[in-house]
Amino acid sequence: MRIEAIAIGTELLTTGRVDTNSVWIAQRLAGLGLGFHRKSVVGDDREDLRSLFLEALDRSELIICTGGLGPTFDDFTKELWAEVLNAPLVEDPVIRSTIEVFFQSRNRPCPPSNFKQALVPMGADALPNPIGTAPGIFWESPQGFPHARIVLLPGVSRELKRMWEDQVEPRLRSLAGRPTHTLRMLVGAVGESALEQRTAYLREKHGHLDWTILAGLGLVELVARSADPAALDAARLDFEAELGLDRVCTGSGSLEQTVLELLNVRGETLALAESMSGGRIAALLTGVPGSSEAFLGGAVVYSARAKAALAGLSTAFLTEHGTVSELTTHALAEGIRARLGADWGLSITGNAGPTEDKDGPAPLGTFFMALTGPDGTACQANFFPGERADMQTRSAIYALDFLRRRLA
Amino acid sequence: MRIEAIAIGTELLTTGRVDTNSVWIAQRLAGLGLGFHRKSVVGDDREDLRSLFLEALDRSELIICTGGLGPTFDDFTKELWAEVLNAPLVEDPVIRSTIEVFFQSRNRPCPPSNFKQALVPMGADALPNPIGTAPGIFWESPQGFPHARIVLLPGVSRELKRMWEDQVEPRLRSLAGRPTHTLRMLVGAVGESALEQRTAYLREKHGHLDWTILAGLGLVELVARSADPAALDAARLDFEAELGLDRVCTGSGSLEQTVLELLNVRGETLALAESMSGGRIAALLTGVPGSSEAFLGGAVVYSARAKAALAGLSTAFLTEHGTVSELTTHALAEGIRARLGADWGLSITGNAGPTEDKDGPAPLGTFFMALTGPDGTACQANFFPGERADMQTRSAIYALDFLRRRLA
């Protein structure tokens, strides 16, 4: 079934508001095995709307319109649909009395403009609004368009959600196909196009699935959709075998959740010494509820003084080995691990600018990460020049992934 | 000028991602006195896209397409536009060598699929991508559509923003109406509606300006637009007088930049002890180039062990005063200041869950921030229950604003 969302309101075209209703509806549709093939946002302009309604009738079987059902002059979604479909508007006495009760119960007079909300296009059903005054509309097979279904809902999210769950979803359930299942895999520290090449043979083998590859900074998400859970499971096994340790997790998890789970399973703890990443690893880990079980804390060692006072590095050592080097990173990981009595010490140093250090030992974009644990210390050098924020975030992701690979 | 946004990507139709690029572009267009009349989101489906491209050519003078410029099989925005407009694709040698250099500088082999990104439709201009491999396209008056302009940009937000500012906006400026000037003021730790009420008389006085109030977590942005710079300047003076110390900055600055500038002017340094905010203050500060001048570093004290080892709090002290309390926060600020020999010590403790502590001394949403400096120590308690991420971010913003007010 081809389904289309139309969000109506000039405020959705400016910076004031984002259309989040259609994102919520997409989630509910997925639960029915359905999904949007198009979404549009248009302002309160009769001509723009009229042409969009006609196009939508032509190409879609289910049209979900949100907004423009209020009592004011710039609300005319229902009236325009009635005009486009040549249907007269008729007052629904039940809706009218619901509106009267709504105002009476709040001890407010009912403005006459609100009664236009009780009008329903002939042939359509009104959907009562239990928490507002704007009723919705469910219109099946309007004259001339036997395969179309039109749903009109208010733009106010809590009203829309309540009406969708109670009234729209039950009507759609009978139309829905088989529910869609999703397979998601998070892959660590591998480029998007490298991952694509490497898994091309598997996507071909499982070509009946619907594939998407989404790149982030240092992480790639691989998503497959299908109505057939057994087909997804077969793909999952193949990808897990191909990706091996590169796979962070399958399902809805994140890198930081995975790292914390691995630590919790082993009953081990972590301490950090962050220079280049400036607290970003700590922020990622502490974003996970319950992270304090395995994450003891860390130091943001943004100066020689902090490297000395919080991780025990002497000025002489720093002078000899520099602030960005393998040995310094090493010493930071060991220093913070000892200070906090943690099982693992993880550290980062690097150059995210503003100094270029072009011919020096650490040009812009260089970073070292070191990990020390029960079985010794490892260090890795990386080079990814770019925007300051990207370099800082990437260094944090890479270091977490470095730890994950060691724990897994 | 009729302007239309088209966001391309199946992931934008499901629950995975929301199209926020068009919201950002709408803001930039407003600065040029322009705005969208329609926005669409479509999946990676050739037929859906082809029909939308043709409709858009028919009704719009400027079409801004985002996404689908990557190297993978499901990226074909550029190829499809070339097909719709009957333009052959030609390799741009400059773009090709940029892509080669991008991979060489990272010591990675360039996958052959990336070279399709160097193809440009004949008659269109390539827009180099300084921080990624997908170049954009600016296509003015393609054959058969003399009034159309088509802009293709990558879907990755940071690449899109950079290319928009540096390359697209200068080209659009000549098409735009009168340039709009902007007055922006950042206001700290004041509620949006309180600020709206408090400044209503001034917005009325300067009612010929176009006003927007944008609320963030713990910060409010006040924006006025006008073609008349003198009118904006008069409003600026009135607002600066009314807001006093509540104003963080005027212009494009951020709270963290303002704090670092104030420290630099005084030649003073800062050390942090973060518990509830888990490294978020450090991450904000280190995001500013040159921050290491004033920011010495800090401790993320997410356990009793870290509070002891990094900020010198004894187990006995913590047992007596608890992990979330005024006295503990106090001691953390003083401890970290002494350890790093900083002029200022700033600390946060609080409860961001998952434990509720409903009847205890620190129910969910409570946080304490303490600041110690050359002229003594101050502490403040706050209570903002909400989502975990919001509570953590808000605590970081409030603490930075607490420091700013003391420095200003």
C-alpha cells in the first residue's frame, strides 16, 4: 500500500517547528508492516494544498494529513478536501454537542468559529477528539477514488497520538500486510565504502531484503528490512560471521552500551585519561543509565599540570616525550588506572588544532590511544584530519571501539 | 522566488532519522529574506524521485536537494537529475584528484566506487566538499528550464552546512531581496516564557523588527531581523540594558566561548570536578579552539574512588555528607582547584537517575554546583527533573553560566 504524509502549516516551513508527527506515525505504521513512500510539508496556501491533494490522490492509496483542523481563518484542510472531492459539508450533531460540552466543562463560552469544526464531508466519518476540539476525519473510497483512504488529524501531537491509537490504527489493522521486521547491526571503525565493498557479496546473496548503510563518525550502521524474520536471521548469521570483531552489536544498542555491558559481564572497571577528546568519552559513557557500575571516572588532562596532578606524569617525562606521543599516552593510561584502582585504563592524546604542527611529530589530526589492563598495554596511532569537533568525536569513538575489541 | 526542499533517503521516511537539514537551511534562507514554499521527503526509489523532480521543475524556481550523493549503490541523486534533464555526466578532474588526495592523506586505498562522485552533469558547477568526498552541484538554468536553479548537497549535516555557507549562500545572495541584518543575543539560565514576558514591552517598542525567541536547555536565543541596521542597533541597546547580567553575549558567540574569553581577559585558569555532568562541561569548553590557555583540565568523579583519588575527598567525608550535597560539591571544587593550582574550581554533583531517591536528600533532577575562586566559594542548588540526557546537559550549562556571572 502506497502511503503518503502531508503536514500542513506555514510554521513547519520556517525554523519554528519541525514535523515530528510523521516520524511518530512512521513508527506506528512499521508496527503494522506499513511505511511511508513520501512525506510533504506545505504552508497554509490554498493553491499549493489543492494541487498537492490532487497529486496525492493520483499516486497514493492512504493519505495522512496533519494540521489545519483548528477553528481559525488559516485552518481549512477539511474544507479544501471536501472541495477537491466535490462533497458537501454536513454538521455532525454528536461532534457539535461534544464541542459544546468541552467549553461548558471549562466554564468558557464557545466561540461560534468553533462550530465549523463539527462539519463533516458527506461520506466521511468523524473521529471524535477526546482531549481537544478539532475532530479528525476518516474517509474511505471518496467518490471517484475508490482505492483512496484519507485520514485527517489535528497537528497537536498529544491529540493526534491519542486519536491514532484509539481510532485510526484499529481501522488500518485490517488493511495492513504482514508486519515488517528489522535487522540492525552497528559496525566499528570501518569506512562506509570499505564496508559496502566487503559485504557486497552478502547483500547480493540476501538480495530480497531491503538494505541501507548509514555512515557516522567512526561507526557504520547496517539495516535490513523484510516481512520474513527467518530471512533476516539467515542474513544476520552471515553478516556476523563476515564482520567478526568489527561488529559492535546487533539490535538497537550503541557502542558505549556495548562497552559497559562487556565490562559488567566481566565484573571489571574502567578509568579514563582524556586529552584530545576533552571529556567526550566520559560524556558518552555517562549517558548510559547505570554506567557508574563499571565506569569509575576519569581525568581531562588538558594541560601539563593536569597530566601531572591527575595521572602522575612528571614534567621531566613530558618534556622528554612530548604531550602527544605513544609513550605519553601509555603513561597516562597506566597512571589513571593506578590512581583509581581500575581494571582498565584508557587514554587519548592528539592534535585537534588550532596549532598545525605540520612538520612536527603530531600534525593536525594525529591521535594516539592507549589501553592498559590485566594483560598488558596496547597503543595505536591514528590520523584523521578534519573539523575540530569531528576529530574530537572520532577520537572518542575510536578509543571506545579499541577498548571494545579488547574486551570482546 | 518559489523555493522547494527535497530530502532524499529511505531512512528519513522511517523512524531512523529526521530531516533537520531543511530546518537549518530555512534559517539561512530567512537571513536572505527567502523561504520554502514546500518540503518533501522521498526514499531511494528512482520512480518516486523522477516524478518529484519533474513536478518540482514545474512549480519551483530554486530546488534544494539533500542526500543521495554518496559512493554507494543507493546514492543516485545526481545521476537521476542528469537523466531527467538529458545532460551527460562528465568527470571533473579537480574533484577526482581531491578525492584521491582525501584518501591518500588518510593512508587508505580509494575504493573505485568513490570515483563516481567526481562526475558532474554537463552545464552544472561542482561544489567541492572540503570535509568529505561527496561534492555538491549548483546548476543554473538547465536546458529547457531557463528559470530553474538546482542545488544538490550531501545529507551529512556538517558537510552540508559548510558548503552552504561557503559556496551556496554567496551564489544566492545576488538572487535574494534586500539583505537582512540579524541581531542575536544569547540569554543564560532564564526560562523562555519568563523572558518573553519580561521583554514584551521592548518587542512592542521595536515592533517593526521581526522577532524570534528560541529556547534551548538552560539558554534562550533572542533573534531580531530587519533590513535596517540602525533599528537593530537601537533594539540592541535597550535589550542589553534590560537583560544586564542575564545576557551571555551579543552576536554569534556561545556560552563556553564567553566564559573562556572572560578567563583569558583576566589571565585566569579553570579546573573542573564533574559528577552529574559526566564530562559535558569539559567537552563544551574543549570544543573551543585555544581553550587550553585557560582550561587546565578536570576530573570526572563518577565514583567515591575518583572523588578521593582525583579531588582528595576522604571516604569518611563522603559517608558523612553523601555523594550529592552542598558540602560535597563544595569540597570537590576546592579539591580540584588545589590539585591543579587553578584560579577557579567548578564542580557539579546531582542525581540524573536511574535511582529515584524520592524521599532522600537528592530526588531525581536535583543538582548542586559549586564555584571556588580568588574571593571565596559559592554554591547553588537546582531542581529540574526530566530526561537523563537533558538533566546532564542542563547541569553543565547552568554551571558554566554560574561561572560566567561570577566572572562578568
